[in-house]
Amino acid sequence: MPQIYQFQFSEQSENEFASLSKDLQKRILEKLEYFEKSGNPLSFAKKLQGLNNRFRFRIGDYRIIVSQKNQNILIVLVILKIAHRSKAYENA
């Protein structure tokens, strides 16, 4: 049975997302949807060094930090942070 990936916003990332421009929000949502449909979104991500089970996606100048949570065949990628690359790794 194939694994299913799903992105889920944390409260913090939801607030960060809401503060972005509508154009940027649309671009990020389109990319996340594309990653989900690919079958293995983590193939587009890089593992963060020194942080267990954390990955980052690059969308232009922005970084999406996620944590992977396995629930049988559903793999939830919890979005922990959405930030400009200059601030993305602070308190990741």
C-alpha cells in the first residue's frame, strides 16, 4: 500500500503564512500541493543537520521547515516555520 503524504500547519506557521502577501501565499500553496502530489515530497527537501526528523523546502527566497510524523500509511509533514531565508533557521 503506497504511503500518503499530507502537509499540516502548526499554529506558529499558520500565523507566519497569514502575514505573507497574497501572491506569496498562493505560490507556497501551489508548491506544497505539487510536492504532495509527487508521491514523495521529501525528495524535494533537504534534511536539516543536527535536528532530528526535520527537513526544509525551498520556495524562492522562503524556507518551509517541516517535521515528519508517521501514522501508518499517512505521513504528516507538520509545517513548523515559514520564513525568509535570512531568518528561517533561527529557532528551527
